[in-house]
Amino acid sequence: MSQAYVALGSNLGDREENLRTALRLLEEKGVRVTRVSSFIETAPYGVTDQPDFLNGVCAVETSLAPVELLQLLLKIEQEMGRVRLRHWGERNIDLDLLLYEDCILETEELTLPHRELHLRDFVLLPLAEIAPQVVHPVLQKTIAQLKEELLTK
């Protein structure tokens, strides 16, 4: 089993219920959710003329390879009715694969670790809550260190 971290976000409908539904669907599809951060409310990133988000991060154990896990996350988004109207736009659910073990991968379909993980407080704050000592495999800093660097900028 491999350890991975998934970001969860929602800014449409019952945001908390959307995040909890995504967690339940992960479990139902054979991905073991081992930890879930607190959910935090954040302003939209990139496209700001939309409702605030509720964000969190979960740690999972899976036998799926990274691309297979990404495909499952996209399938769950689709099952939950996500519609992609615009880049960084409104969505009832957003599931992003942040880290997968110490995997470094860059393909057209998937980049690991997530390329903007260290730049986004709505990812680093909940990730640092559940995985402060995990080391970013490219930057070679702990998540706690990256969080502190971001907060002091």
C-alpha cells in the first residue's frame, strides 16, 4: 500500500457535505482514508468572482498507481456532478493529488508533487495539520517548513 495526500475543495452547494461525500466515495472505491484535516474556509484562488471555498486534505493508503489514483479522483468528481465551466472556476467538488509517497513525476496527465502545492495556503495549512513532517520530494523541505515560509512571505 502506498501513502498519498489529496486536496479537497468545494464552493457550490453544501460544501461540507460535498467534501464528506468525496471522502466516503474514496472509501467505497477501495482507497483507505487514514486522516482528514480540519476544513477551512478560503477565498477563491485565481478567479475571484465566485463564492468562498471550503478546503481540506486527506491522507490515503492505496494500491493504485499514481495515474490510476488520479483517474479515480476524476471519476469521483464526475460522479458527483462536477462541471468544468472555466479554469479555476466554481465547482461542487475538486480533488487534487498532491503527493504520492516520494514520487516525482511529470507527464501531460499528472505532475507530482503537485506543482503549486507550496504556494497555496489553502493546501499547506490543512496538509501541515495532518502531515507536518512529510518531506516535499523536490524541495527537500518538510510541509511544516513550507507552511512557515509561505506564511512569512
